[in-house]
Amino acid sequence: MKSIYPSSSRTSLLPPLLSSGALKWIALITMLIDHIGAVILEKGVIAAYNLQLPTAASYETSLLVSQIDSILRKIGRISFPIFCFLLVEGFFHTSSKKKYAARLFFFALLTEVPFDLAFRGSFLEASYQNVLFTLLFGFLTIWAMDRCRQKHPLLAVFPAALGILAGYFFHADYDWKGIVLILLLYFFYYDPLEKTIAGCLALLWEPFACLAFLPINLYNQQKGKSLKYFFYLFYPLHLLILFLIRYCLFGI
């Protein structure tokens, strides 16, 4: 097992073809596909049929939609591991960890109302939070681990455990399992094979998410075109738009 602080050289399992910008687009598009399934199809078409609303489609149409939804949701599993990978990349390359964490916190708060409308059907609902909180907790955890490792490697166990517990009790999207994935991507940062194996093992509960390691291993360690705030703003805006579409179509 290698240290996360080796020489500056890094190896790759696959040809380095994709910049971080390209990875962001893959994550964004697969996330959008996933949310079309979850927000429009599951909580719109299928929910309207189950509730026998006047806006409900026929049984045959609803059944077809459920099959399409299953495909969309499987495609959507690719997005979260890529976002976690990019978070760890950002941790190692950001010029200000404080600003990075503050940005995650701000957009997590901004997203909460659109997230609750899209997924919980209410303006604010406290039982489940959006994925930016998971990324924020993961970022804060690896930051604390990094500081502890500088004093003694074993001390990193304590913030790691606290981060996982925070994910468990806070009930953000992907909860403690998302934190575990972030920690593994951090710990095996310089070891692509170990990172891929550990990441896939952590995702056995969501096996289609393992496909994310194909584009991750194509990463060329280049930034690509920067559209930083576009990607942050896209998350709450697309959820709000999907909710409005669903409401206009089905009244729910």
C-alpha cells in the first residue's frame, strides 16, 4: 500500500484523454439523465399513475416509462463517483481550501429548496439533504485527515470516523457510503489500480456506478476549460426546472 505523499509522478491505467472539464461534463450529463428519471418519470408519470390522478397515463404507458426510468437511473449512477473524484482533485490542487469549502456550503444551502421540491415534494424537508452536503462533509473530512497525518498517520483515523458518522446521521444524499468513497479516493490518490478496486468495492451496493472508473482512469491531469460556477449553478437550477416541468404536467 503506497502513501498518498509519494513523488509527483502519477501513473494511469488507461490512455490519458480526458481533462477535468470533460469529466465534469460527463458527470453533469449523467446526473441530468438520472434526475430526469427520478423527478419526471418516477415522481411524475409513475407517481401520478399510482395515485390515480386525472393526469395519470395509461397502465401500458406507465409500465413503459418505468422500464425507461430503470435505464436512465442506471446511467445516472456514473455521475456521483466522478464528482467525488473531482472533489479530491480539487482538494489537492485548490489554492484555498477555505474558499473551496465555503463555496460548497453556499451552493449546498442554495440547492436545498430546489432539491426538496424535486425529490420530497415540499419547500423544505429536513429528513434528507442534497449531495453537495455529502461532498462538503467529505471535503472537510479529508482536510482534517490531511492535517492529522502531518502530526502522525494514525491520527487520521479519528476525523475519518467522525466524517463517516456525520454522513450517517445527517442523511445527505449517498450518506455515509458517499463519505467512504471520498476517503478511499483520497487515500489511494496516487494509486490508480488500488483506487479503482477500492472504489468499486465501496460501490458494490450500486454496481453500475463502477462504470465511472472508466472515464476517471482516462483523466489526463489537465484542467481543461474552466466553467466553475456554471457547474455549481447547474445543480439547483436544473432541479428547479425539472420540478416545474413535473408540476405543470402532473400537478405534483
